[in-house]
Amino acid sequence: MPTDSQFILESIRQGCVALAEDEFLIDRVVKYVGNGRIRWHVEFRGHRIEFTSGQIKKQPTFRRKVLEQAGVLPPQRAGATYRRWALDLRKNAVELPWRDRPVDAGFAISGLVSLGGDRWTVDYQGKVIKFTTTKLRRQTSFRKRMLLKAKVLPPEMDPAAYRKWMDWLIQNATEAAPQAGNALMSEKSWLDDLPELAGWQDERAN
């Protein structure tokens, strides 16, 4: 395993952007308390990077995680300067209860299923949450319903990025299996109709 310094140097050689002091401006820091744990989310240029208290105190770890998840390298500060800066960061964090904690950038649903019409179900870690097309396409409605039903608040995305993501999900949604009791075509009748369905002519009719 490369050390933090080796990882950072290699990333710079591969074209990573190393930021100057005045370029590294964090949008927001959120402190999530609960479940006996504290987590910090650093929001930077649309990225939400999660840290433990120990990780945010250590400059090499902080720089490496931002580099990995946001693709930019924060400036190197002198040890004492970084400690003061990290202390101010935590002191000025917005504090939210754990139940409102968004998931990190790895938020992913297991699947989207079409029930026909404008009805859908989102499968998230074994939970099945029902949606209408309208609620799916509105990011605010989607996030509120996920929080209500699955106790998780997805990270807020840029509106255009959310629409693109949701369009992709809808395009790749699976169809719900027909319910038992529905009129199903038997295998024999399906095979009988195959030539007609394929656009073939029945030679016996000529």
C-alpha cells in the first residue's frame, strides 16, 4: 500500500489539480450526532465527503480523502496552522440529528421496478418504497419519501444531474412480474402464435 504522500504525489503526476490556499473554499461542514457516533460531512463543489473526527484532524488523511472523492488536492498547511484550521472547521459546523444524516456519495438504490401506469417501487437495501412518476421526478419529493420510508436522506444533487440520473433509472427499470391469477398465455399458445408474431406467412394458407 502506498503512503498518503506517495498516493498524493502520484495523483499530481497524473494530472490532479493541486489547489492554492485561496482556492480551497468549503461550502459547508455538517456534524451528525447520534447512534453513539459523530460524523462530519465536508461539502465541496457538489461533493459530500464523510470524515470521522480522527480523519478530519489528520492533514494527510483529510487531503487524501478530498483528493479521492473530489479530484482536487487541498493546500498543504503547516502542522499548527492545519490544527487551528480543522478546529475552526469543526467549531463552525452545522449540527444535525443523526436521522437527517444523508448517505455519502456512494448512495445507490438496488433497483427501480415499474408496476405499470405511473406507479413504481424503489428497492433500497431490502426496503420497497412506492412512488408515482411525479414523486420520482421531483428531487425534493424523492428525498422526503426516502427519509420517511427508509430513514435515509439521499444527498442533494444538481437539478440537471438529478434529472439525468432519474431518466437513466426509469429507462433501465425492470418490469414487475405479473401477479398470480392474471390471464397468462400458455407456452403452447405462445408457440402457436410465434410465426404470426414474427411476421411470417403460414405457407398452408396459400
